[in-house]
Amino acid sequence: MSLPVHHRIRAAWSRYRLIEWLILTRNFLLLWGMWLALRTCGFARVRRWCGEFAATSGPADATDERAAWVERTAFLLRVAAEHSPGSVNCLPRSIVLWWLLHRAGLAPRLQIGVDPKSAGTFAHAWVEWRGTVLIDTPQHAARFTAFTETGL
């Protein structure tokens, strides 16, 4: 038997703190803005814009607290993408995460690669930070051969 709607809403609200709901809302808006920008303006222009608007205040320390923040940021972005209507694929997700981490003073790497074993052209995008694959599994990212330079 299914729970009444008001119980499901209460359960969803209790899963996250208020600040996390605000971050999820921001992530949702950034993901759809990035999806729209990529569809209307193309990757080259979006890449240029991201570079212009990703100025940082300097290198950030790589403490355990910072690592926990990176993991939570990636998790909340993944939640926003998974609960978005329609399809927000790996490229908008990865560009938004790269931009958020770069704005925080970190040095993430946006990786874009192709699967050399696929019959057609199958590309994928992911973000790495300190050798860790974010928003993806290392096993999935390992299937792809990354380009040497994405420009981000």
C-alpha cells in the first residue's frame, strides 16, 4: 500500500536540510541553464563563457573538510540531475560541476572522451578532482579514452 502524498512530501523534505534544498534548487537551475546554453550556443561558446566566469580567488586548501564538501556538491548535483524532468546528460552535469568547483578555488579537470570499442561514436564527459572521478563511477569513466585537452 502506498503512502499518502503528504507523507511522501514530508519524507522527502526531511531527507535534506534547508541549505541542501537551496543548493538542489540552484543546481537544478544551473543544469537546465547549461543544457539550454549548449543547445542554443554550442560547446565552444559555453567553454569560453565558463572560462570567463570561473575566476577564483586563489588556490583552496585540500583539507578533509574540503573533500567532504566536494563529495556533497557532486552528490547534490547528481540528485538534481536525476530528478529533473527530461534528460540532462553527462556534458551539462560535468560542466556545471567543473564550474562550481573552480569557483570554489579548486582545480577540477573536465574530461571528455570516446569509447574506442563502440560501433558508433559514443562520447562521455566527467569531472576529476585530485584523481577522483566525480558524478560517475571510475569503472564507467575508464571505458573512455579522454581527449588530452578540453579547454576547461
